[in-house]
Amino acid sequence: MDTQSQRAKHVILGTAGHIDHGKTELVKALTGVDTDRLQEEKERGITIELGFARFDLPSGNSLGVVDVPGHEKFVKTTVAGIGGMDIILLVIAADEGVMPQTREHLDIIDLLGVRSGIIALTKADLVSPDEIELAHDEAQELIEGTSLEGAAIIPVSSVTRDGLDELTAELDRLVTHVTERSSAGVARLPIDRAFTLAGHGTVVTGTLWSGRIKQGDKLAIYPQDRQTRVRSVQVHDHAVDEAVAGQRTALGIHGVSKDELSRGDTLGTPGALHVTHMIDARLRMVTDIKPIKNRTRVHLHLGTAEVLARVVLLESDWLRAGDESLVQLHLESPVVAEKDDLFVIRSYSPVTTIGGGRVLDPAPRRHKRMKDDVLESLTVLEEGEVGDIVLHKLGEAGIEGLADADVAGLAGASATELLDGLLSEGRLERLGGRTLTSSRYDELKSRTEELLLEFASASPLEWGMSAEELRTRLSKRLERGVLDAVLAALADDGKISRRSDLVRLGSGDVDLTDEQSRLEAEIETMLRTAGATPPTLDELKQELGGKDFDPIIKLLAETGRVIKVTSTLLFHPDVITDMRKALADYFDGGETQLGVPQFKDMVGVTRKYAIPLLEYFDREGTTMRSGNVRLRGHRR
């Protein structure tokens, strides 16, 4: 790759405008590519699907061109294309002027925050200079107050090629000012097409929004959460080693058929993107629409996805034309969403663009309406510094914390540096793949000790609480890895003791009365004396009795001073140790198989004891059953 191509920017140019205003003809005049690839498009003379071309500029930069449909029936396809654009070429035919889809496309451009563009007055060869001037003035009035205000307005003709050089020069100028998408961080490619290509299998295309993708990468398909592997990578129909953010990309992928994919799916780094049914957002309505009420049903367009949703108004009962509000969107199907993503909403029926906005939280909890604390929290997400946002959301998350991917999504490109700084300042803790604020971490440790104290008071004869019970009493959403990290820290501080899966406050043994200690000693003595043929649990209870018999048996089992082979058959651990040694000697002597008769003779028991004992040794791995015999197990 030469130096010039290394410096080249990766920029997407998209068309917009009313049907039959000459978008496709202008793209063909600039690039030589007819982006209407479908037979139906050629027969009807209208664009139905997204079309693609490459436009090499005099500066050495190149544009990935996305040509969108102009017909009102295909606006959802248009929205899917505009979402990935860096520069907009808004086309207005000089002989017709501004039309309904011109206005709707401009609304979409404005809502999706595309702030770089050109207005091309096409078909300039068909009108007089005075008519061009009128079209120019109308276009200028149209873009006032929108994201394209101040954009150049250039008359062009795809037939005579007048104005194309000026248009190309302006595009070249705009490219130098475009801020490229970040190739750092997670890969994210919203899919706008999926098809099968001979020799390549399943192919998906889209604009790579962030990150980079190369051959052999393992990616996830969202929202299905399926795994796939990249077989090939192309940019502008040329095979490349790697695609980077901002490029129109085609990927051959492994193990998935085209019928299992659709526009709106996303390819991305596994485990790094949010799949959600609910979004907190700032919503802005366009002008000249009827007011919408709380829980209005709409079409939500985010990335290349279109799903139905309900708009929950958090600040009022109605939202009027031109107004904006904090909202929560309840989606009827899952989408991939990340903080600061821009979206468009269209009315349910008839379908027209009515608003759009920015995602504040892609994975919120359900909110009550018109609550000051909810609105204040969302204001922090909307206006706060990145560090404040991260700390705020972690505080809201409580003792469960947030997954690393969620925190990185909040922090954006500065995630690593920001989190390292907060960790070094002692404001965050990272445990088991989750992040907590230091105050929530201290709260989690304190609540753990409180629950263990309550358990010890309520169950004085039990050695400890199971870690799983402790986890669910702390929070059912608390991940086990977080609890294990907390327990390890408390154990290091001498605050708790652990025995297998049991957790006990402090490090001492259970305090027993004299009578309880006597019963404990008698049970141990009786089982040691009985050796390989102990009494059953019921026989022990009849012999020794006592109101504390059951809790003492449980305590002995928890502390390893008796071993439960079955629910009714207990052995002294010294007896089990002797049997285990006998089995090791047997296999060390060269034997490879052990039958039930040989085991009965080895330890001096009847079948009543032999079968349960062998099944116990199978479970612990000393032996391994194979048909009617035992082989040596993995435990040594």
C-alpha cells in the first residue's frame, strides 16, 4: 500500500432526495457506476434498494457512495442507508424544486446528525438561469435551521456534465473536514444486505461503524447472539486484509445462511454490544406534525434496524411538533443500541417521519413517569462528563455492578484510560468481570458480614451458609464471580472462613454445649468403631437419640468428620481413607479392572455396603465405572 492510500480517509457519501430527481443518474455521472442493480429497478426506472459505488477524488481520497431510494414507500430503506453516512448529497431537481420526500429526507438527515453536505440542483440543463436562481433560493430556505445550513448549493447536469467539476471539488474539500470514525475499540457493522455469492458463500454488507475486521476474526451476530467467522473481506469490491471504520465493507462469513440474516442484524465483537428491548433517550419532534401522546406506537429506526416501539413520555402527557423530551422507548423486538446512537421514529400509520433523537442509556431499568430522580439521572447521562456518567451509572447499578462491556460502552473511546484512572484513585473496583464503585464494594462486604452474622444467630449448630444461598440473599442478579472475589477479600482480612462451598463469619468452630459435645463424640466413636459396616442413620438415631441429633449430624458432615456415602449411610473419614488406599494399592499392583466381588473381599463388606461405596468412589473420581466393573479413576 502506497503512502497516499495510507493517508486516505474512509468516508461515506450518501444521496437523498425526492423520487425521479436524478440521484442515481448523478452518481453514475460522477462514478461511472449504475447503482440500480435490480432488474425491477431498471424496468421501473426507480431505485428500490440501496445502491453502492466508489468515487475516487482528485486528492487521492475516495468516497464510498450509498444511493438511497426516493419513493415514499422505501423511506425505511433510506433511513437504513443514511445512518452510516458522513456526507450527504441532497438532490433537488431544478425543474421541480422541493418536494415531499425532499423535506422528509432532510428531516431524517437532520435527526441523524449528518452535518456535512451539498445540495445538488440537478437537471440544470432543462431550465433557464432564472429558474435555477429560484431553485437555489428555495433550497437555501429549506436548509435554514437544519444540520445542512450553510451547505453549498451547486447546479449540475448529468447529461451535459455542467457543474460536476465544481461538485467534485466541493466534495474533496468536505472530506478534509470530516472526522473519521474510530477504528479503535469494538467492531460494529450494521447489516444492510445479506446474499449468497458463488465461491464465497454467505456475504453481508454494511458500513463499518467502529473498529476493524480482518479475515479469520470471530464475530457475533446480534441480536441472535450466534457466532461466526470471517472468511473474506472486501472494500469497494476489492479483497483487502482488513476493513476499518468508515468503509463500505463486504464480509464472507462462515456457518450462517443468508436466510438466517436480515437487514437490521449487526456483526460485532462478541460480548461487546448491547441487545436491548428498552432505551432511554432524548427525543425531538419535527415540525408540522400532530402531537403524540404517551405510549404512542411508532416505527423505530436505529442503525439498519426497524422495529415497533412505544414512546413513554417521562416529562409530560403530550409531545408537540418541534418540542423535545426525555423518553423511554419500549421495543417490541430487540435491537443493538449503544450510548449516543442516533435514531429516527416514524408514525405507525400512515407512516411518516415524526422525530428522532439520541440514545442516553441502551440498557435501562423501567422508569416511573414524571419523577424528579429519574429526570435528574437522565440529565447526568445527557450532559455530564464521561467520568461522572460512569460513576453515576455504577452507583445506580448497586452491588451487582456493571459488566466490563457496559462500562466501556458508557466511557466510549476513552474507556481504558478513564477506568484505569478511576481505579488508581480508588473510586472503582473490578471483580469477576464486573465493575463496582468503591462505596458499593464496601456496601457489598458489609452486607455479606451482616447476613453471615444473621445466619449464625439463627442456625447456631450449622457451620456455615452455602455461598449460593448467600448470593441469592444479597441479590439474585449478583454474579457468582463478584461474590467469590468479595469472599476471597474477606477471608484474606480474617473476617470469614470457608469450607468447600460453605461460608462462616469469623474463624472459630461452632460453640457446643456439654451435651452436644458428648453426642458429637459418641457419633464419631461409634462410626470409627463400626469400620466398614456402620449402622444406618436411623439405627444411629435410635441408639443415641437426642433433640440435637440431626443438626449435629449435619455439622459433622459439613466439617468433614463424617462422610455421607448416601442419605442414610455414614462412614468415619478414617475408614474411607483406608478404603481409598486399598483401592490405590490394588491398581498399583497391576490390576486394571475391579469387580464387585473383589471389592467386597478387599474391604470385608456385603453387597449392601459395597454398591453404595463403589458409587461414592465413582463420584469422587477414585474409580470409574465401565459396564459391570470399575477402572482406575482420575483422582490419585
